[in-house]
Amino acid sequence: MTTVDTTAVTDEAMVALLGTAAPYTVCVLTWGPRRDRDGWQDLIWEHGRRNIAMRAAGQLVMALRVDDPEVAGVGVYACEPDEAQRLLADDPALRAGVLSHRLHTAHGFPGDGLPVR
């Protein structure tokens, strides 16, 4: 089992980092009731195109495809849930019922990201 050395993390360092936390919205995408409709792959392709555009605009800070029979993906938006809902309102896969979603308020540390692999 891998262990984590916490001895170098002081209370002061934790307080300083926690002070930088900012609000985000986490979107959990699940497969919708119309996942198997004709043309669903095209709708997912256009969903991906929108994600890339929102990523380029700094609105979607992270998008993860999830290999799971129920959960399709997770996205992190750099805004409050009401703004994320507005961004998602025109998503073709959501509108068609191929995907469904739930939004969650979250807090994270600006600059966090996925490591290059």
C-alpha cells in the first residue's frame, strides 16, 4: 500500500492554501433515457465540440469521460451552478435526452489540474 507523508504539511500551510479556494460547479453526466436513439453518436460528438469551445473560453476547466455504465462524465465549470446551467441549456446531447446531468457547488484551488502523462 502506498503511504502519504503529511509531516511537511503544517497548519499554517493548510490555512494559507484553504484561503485561496474558489467556487466552481461540478457537473456529473449520466446516460439519459434516450441514449440508444438513432444518431446518438453524432450528438455526443457535438457535445464534445461544445466542451472544447467552453474549455478554450475558460468556462469549462476540466472535462473527464468516465468509463462506467451509468456515469458518462464529469465536468468542472469556473462559475456558479446557475451560470453552468445556462451553458448546458443548449447542449444537444442533454436536450435530446442522450445525457442527463446534476450540478453540484464545489470549492477548489485555482491552478489545480491534471498532470501531463
